[in-house]
Amino acid sequence: MALTCFGPAALATALAGFADMLAGRPTAARAFARIAASGRFGGPEDSPERRAGAIALARRLGIPTLDEAPAAAFSWDGAVLRTDSEAWVVLHEIAHWLLAPDGRRHRRDFGLGAGPETGRKPEADGDRCLDEPALAAEEAEASLLGILLEAELGQPAIHAFLEQNWLEGWQRPSSADYFAAVVDRLRAQGRIDRDGRPVLSLGDARAA
């Protein structure tokens, strides 16, 4: 499905309309407000500073990193995170690391199968251990958590929000309902707080 292209006026209308449909769901509304406001941090172009911020977060969490492209092997090989990617990609992989239980942190690409940037796809697919519904649910959670990590670091998370299809069909209440449901799951897992901010602690380094 082709993504909707948003000009400035259309984007402002969509953001306002989506926010209205989140009324009465405070955590989802606050999370969305943080994403919408992140547009003030700049355009979609990546920068060394953004990438450095993402890598610094990985190291703060105790995630070993390697300055190599995922295409050389895996995004996560069970021991190290490859970081020669755009900042939002690194943050998306950090989100996967946060969400993965201990038993999957030792699997290539977290036991989810090969990602778009993975080079050794057959091996990554061989490590997959989730069925389609579980995989789809975790991918949605990692997508949104990674976007919220971008906003937390002062990066323009709105661009990943658009690219990862969250605002497609924004006129339909089901789009806001889906967003709120994923927010609720992240909140239930303790990954975000009531204001939609990522919850990060030393406990996240349990299996690093």
C-alpha cells in the first residue's frame, strides 16, 4: 500500500484530527503529543549527532555495539548491535532489545527473523521463534517504542512515525484505536510511563 504524502497543511490537519480521536485516553494522547511536537527538532535527514545519541543510549543500557553495517551480518547477532545505520534504525533495534525476553536476547535478530537490513537472512530466519500474530504485535511495539525513544532524545520522531505508517488512514477511528492499544501494551509492560515517556533503568541491562 502506498503511503499518504502529507504537505505541511495536510499534516497539521491530520495531527490535530488524530489527537482529537485520542481524547479520553490520556497516556496515548500524551505519547502522541510528544511525537507530534518532535517535528520542531528538524527534518528527516540523518546526522552524525543523532546517530551518536542513539549509540550513547545503547551503551548506557549496557548493549554492546559494533560500528559495522547490519548488511555485513545481522542487526543483532545475539551479542552485539551493529550501528552503521541511521539513528532511527539504531533506536528501533534498541527497542527490540528492550522488548525481547532473556531467552531471545541470545538469538540472531532477537528470534524475529531477518530484518530489512540483515545481510545473512537465511541464518536470521532460521532463528525465528515467533508465529505471525506474535511477530506482528512485537514489531508494532518496537516501532512505537523506537519512535518514543527518538522523541525522548530530542530527535524528529514524527518522520519515523509517518514512514512506519502510523498516520495512514488517520481519519478512521480504528487507526487511533490501534495506536492506543499499542501504547497500552507498552504501558502494561512497564516500557513507557503514564506520560508516554520510555522507562529506562539499569535493570534493562539484565542480559547484556
